[in-house]
Amino acid sequence: MGVDRPRPVAPAFRPKGPSEWSHENPVAPSRPLPGRQTAEPPKYHFHAHFSANNTKIYLADPKGRPIPRGWWSGGSCRFKGVNRSTQEAGYQCAVHAFRRIEEITQEKGPITLSVHLRGFGKGRTAVEQIFLTSEGEKVRPLVTEVEDRTPIKVGGTRAKKARRL
């Protein structure tokens, strides 16, 4: 194989026999059975970010884009100042998000939900508990996966000196 000769290409072989499913060819690609849905419901994402000062929740569509009217924080749920970081603020954010998820299921039909939690804060326990209460009854069956995305520092650079008052 020199520079002047092209590389050989394998010949294209067509499969023998019919490519459609039939009783003669039961190994061909299967077709969907009548009355069954082959497509899985779309997977929406429930992102919750908890910090020492606030709780933020937003919903994303299957492509990862935030949905309209799909984000809440302690401040948007009418908690101001220090109260944004309370457990009640996290609870109210989750209640608003669950109502929006119910609206989406009515609009689009069946969906699945992937839950992503990030950070440590007082609102985290509230959001985890609301899945187990009566407000979470309609949302709980939709959840297919739960993921904790809290960044945990392992090693790394030396921490700043502790502040002393």
C-alpha cells in the first residue's frame, strides 16, 4: 500500500432473505405489538440547590432546558432576608414545584422524574421529607432516579485560617 494506491474497501453485502418480519423470517427486526407503547415517557429533571443562605429549585425538560414557570427560590416564595434559608422556605419551594409537575403531567401526559440534589442546607431536609408526605403522593411514583451532586472536597489546597472573633 503505497501513497499512490488507495486503501481497499470491503464489498457491501446485503443480508439474504426478507428484511421484514414474517413467519419465514422470525429473526428480522421486531415491530411493535399492537396496543403497546414502545416509547418511554420523557424524563424531566428536578434540580434542587441548597446553600446556607437560600434554597433554589428548578425543573428542566428532557433536553436539560429550564421549563417556563419552572424555578423557585426562598425569595420568590415570599421569604425575605434570613428566612430564605429556613426549612419552611424549602418546603414551600418544593410545594410550588410539585404543583407545576402535576400541571405538566396533565398537559403532556405521563412523564418520569430525575431528582438532583446539591449542597447542604436547612431546606434539604424539607425537600426530602415532602416526597414522603401527602403533597408528594402524586409526584413520588414519577421519580425514577435520585442523584446527590453535592461537591465534596477531597484533599485539595489548604483551607483558609479559621476566623476568630
